[in-house]
Amino acid sequence: MTVSRTICLGFLAVIAIGTILLMMPFSTSSGTWNNLVIALFTSTSAVCVTGLSVVDPGTYFSFWGQLFIALLAQIGGLGYMTTTTFLILLIGKKFDLRQKIAIQQALDRPGMSGSKQIIRSIIATTLIFEITGVFLLLPAFVPEYGWNQGLWLAIFHSINAWNNAGFSLFKDNLIGYQSSALVVFTITGLIIFGGIGYQVILEMYIWLRDRILKRQEKLVFSLDFKVAVSTTIILLLLGTAAFLAIEMRNPNTLGDIKFGTQFLSAWFQSVTPRTAGFNTIDIGKMTNAGLFITIALMFIGASPGGTGGGIKTTTLRVLSNCTKSILQGKEEVILYERKIAVSLVLKAVGVFVGSISTVIVATILIALTDPEVSFIQILFETMSAFATVGLSTGITGSVTTAAKLILILTMYIGRVGILLLMSSILGDPRPSRVHYPEENLLVG
């Protein structure tokens, strides 16, 4: 039982427990036993913080069912190892070496020291942002739905936004609030900070604290911080501009609304593929160009250490700078005057190839099971599932059971990570003293 197998089986265990809870009669609004595929799909989507749903969560599930979805999304967002480690801290047990290694791999940290402190800071950060989100959303929901329902709507959407899950209790998702700057900026703020990574938030907090207290020592931002923040800003700005340019003339999305609402909607649709499945426009009515841009943004995803999916912003920057080095005739990959290790370049290539392969295989299989669905809709759905986004053109509930099972497996692979999953199947690599002779090969 390796660490990677522990993490992968842990996610499966949580999904199984969630499926059982969502199958219970008290979890459905009708009071009857739930369908196994619906319960399994919803549980997987929640634990894998995706947000794809074959039913309307707001009407199909009772309060208890909605509560289970929120709790599963919370566990999925924090991660299996973070959640179990926090429970170990609560009951006062000590960490052993195996648990420290598991936390290091789950959070992709360079060392094992300070495991307790990082877990406490993650939990505290999560609670601070989610509670802040609840208070900001109350003025939008309480006047329309009353205190009880408005409070629950604020809690549910704040949890899903921070964990990049994307479940909504409204039939039209958040289309009804596309002109509400309060809702748009609150939800997008939670999505961005939830997906940018805890290490980035911690460095940002230390920098602000030092500036406020006017301390002499200056914080040197890590390479992770520089890459995650700069890449995120660039993608958000380019995405907003692209959606405005492409969808502004589309009367089914941005064409027939005011410019202020157009900007809010374009900004929202630039953020939500990073990877939370909320939407303020009808995704199924977007142009093919808009859908393809969304697919690209979903594939890139969020940053390491956050609650989002995708290949991550750091992988994109390593691969792009690797290409830049090759074009310039250099033999080293440089990022912000720092040399990137060959092992990290190989890992980035592995993530990219494995991710592309998973999406291609899932797309082909669903195209075989549901030949009547258009290719762009299938590709969009599989990319949304793999990148744990949750956006859909509206085909999730209408595809065959076989296609739903393929999407379930795709969501699971996207959440645990293709490299971690392969490591759990093949086992940890063994060191080798064998070195082979080097030879040239024609490439490109």
C-alpha cells in the first residue's frame, strides 16, 4: 500500500460513502430511493469538485441531499489527505513518517517539515474565505428568498465557489445574477483564490503583513508565486477580452444585454473555466469559437495546491518556456532567472501527454456510445469532466448510462491526477544504476 494508492483509494472510499448517502430516501425531495447512477455521478462530481450534474440539484435533492453535496465538495476541495490529517489533529494523535510523506505528495510540497502548521493554515484559510463569501452573498439572496433559504443559498454557493465545484441550487445556475456585480465579483473572487493555491495566499498574506507593519526585511516571492500569479492574471485578461470580442455579437449570449453586463459576463466566463462550473450565460448557445476558447482555458485549469483541476498554470509556463528555449537555441529552461530542473520538465511533459491522452480516449468512447451528439459538445463535456470544471452545453443528463460512467471515470482521473493514478497502478519507481548510451534522434 503505497502513498499514491492510499490517496486514490481514499477518494474512492469518500465517493462510495457519498453515493450511499445520496441514495437514501431522505436525500431526495420526492422521499424515494435515489437511482444508483445519479447518486454515483453526483457523488463523484462533488468529491472531484467538478459540478457536472445529471439532475437539477436544487429541486431533485432535499436539504439533506444538498448538505451532503456541499460536504463532499468541501472534502474534495481540501483533498483526502488534508481532511484525514485534520481529523487526526482534532483527536490529538501524532503524525508518523508515512502520513508526513502522504501530505508532502498530496500538497506537492518540497519537504515534510511543518506538516501540522500547513494543515492548520489551510483549514483556517478555507474557513475565512468561505465565511467571508457567505456574508457577501447574503445581501443578494436574503431579500429575495428570506433569511433561512437565503442563508443556505449563500453557504452552499460560497462552499462550491471556493472549492471550485460549481454546483448551483438555481435552475439556470447564476444566469439570473449576471448583472449583479456583488454576486459576480464574490463568486469569481472565491474561485480565483480557491484555485490559485494556499502557498500563494500565504505569501500574499506575509507580504501584506510586512507592508502594514512596515518591517525592514523584504519578502522574496517564490517561483511558484511569480508563475501562478502572473499566468493567472494573463489568462484572466486574455479570456475576458476574447469572450467580449467573440460573443458580443451573439444575441443568445452577450449580444442583447448592456455593456456593463456584457463585461461582467465576459469576466465571469473567463474565470469560471479555472475550474468552477458556474455560468452567467447559456453555455449551449455560445459560438463554436467561444466553446473552443473555454475548452482551452479548462485544460489549463488552476494552480498547484489549489482546489482546481487542469494541467495547472505552472505546467503551461514550463512547457511554453521549454518551447521558447528550443526556438532560441538554448539548452536550459529559464523562468524568472531561475533554471528549471530536467525532472520538472519531464514531469510537465508527462502531465500534458497523459492529460491529452485521457481526454482523447474519453471523447472517442462517448462518440461511440452517443453518435448523435455533436463532436464539439462531446469534447467540451469530456474536457469539463477531466479538468473538474463542471461547465456543460446541456447534454450531461441526456447521454447514455455508458457515457455517464465514462464521465465518472474521467472526473476521478482528473481529480487524483494522471501521474498519481499511474503511480498507484504501477507502484513507486525503483532507482536504477543502469545508464544507457546517448544517441541523436530526428525530432520535428
